[in-house]
Amino acid sequence: MRDLKEYTIPFIGLKLGEHHFDFIVTNKFFEHFEYDEFIDADIKLDVFLNKKTTLLEFTLDFKGNVGVHCDVTNEPFQQPIQGNYHFIVKFGDEFNDENEDLLIIPHGSYEVNIQQFVYESIILNLPTRRIHPGIEDGTLKSDILDKLEELSPKAQKEDTETREGTDPRWDSLKKLLNDK
């Protein structure tokens, strides 16, 4: 997979200290990773870089909305998303990204691409179950929701234990206890 140029940060000309970068993450970004579960995406990404003599500290803060389909009714809705992620970039003999919070790039590198960190931090901050807010507050009217309500098992109106004192299914087993 080729790198997205806008997520490559050249650090060689930056002074030591803190630097700030702003990005708007759209659906085009996720299409690059062949992630097609979003209808649309509008996420504001703030990248804070603290450049030190031997390493780079990155903090990704993001907040926005992604258009997704409800897992219950398949109705589209805007899922709010926010989070942050912190990782460190160090210099070494060869490229190594095995550790999720530490990226090692070769000595002499002058830029770092953060697209993979952005992608993973956003995807991992999504809820595992996406439920339309109208289901939770009861305002969503949907044919699918009506059908699910119709097909859901109903609670028994009379409990057999409270009616007779004991469950009649156990009566045959109780006879075995008395038969010695």
C-alpha cells in the first residue's frame, strides 16, 4: 500500500519543541485502506508533535462523526467518535513497527508517515455494536423494528411454579426419590 502524502510529516526542518498539525479525515482516507463500512466520514484530527533530540512524541486527538448503518435495523445514522492516541518514534538501524506504541525508523530519515496510526486509532475507537440512537430513546419508526418486535418471544403470562407451587415437570423425578 502506498503512503498518503498528506499524512507524511517532514520533521527534519522543525525546531526542537512542540508542533501542531491539523487534518480533516474524510471517507477518501478510509477508501485508501479498503475500509467500506462508513457511508461518510468527517473527523477533525489534531496532531501534536514534540520533537526531542533523540525521539519524536506524537499525540493524535480526533473528534467527529462517521455515517454507519445500525446493527439492528440497518438504518443509516451519524455515529459520534472521539479519542486520542500517543506513540513515540525513535531512530534505529532499520525500520521496525512491531510495537504498537513505538515506531523505529532508520537513522537519516527526514519524515514519518502517520497514516497507519491514524487509521487504527479511529477504527479501534468505534463501538463494537452500532445502535441507532432512535432505538434507545424510542423515536425511531422502522418496518424492520416493528417486525423484530412482532417476532420476539413473549413472556409467559402465568408462571407454572407460582400457579401450582411446584413445576409439574419435576413430579415424576420426585417419585424416583421416594422409590428406594
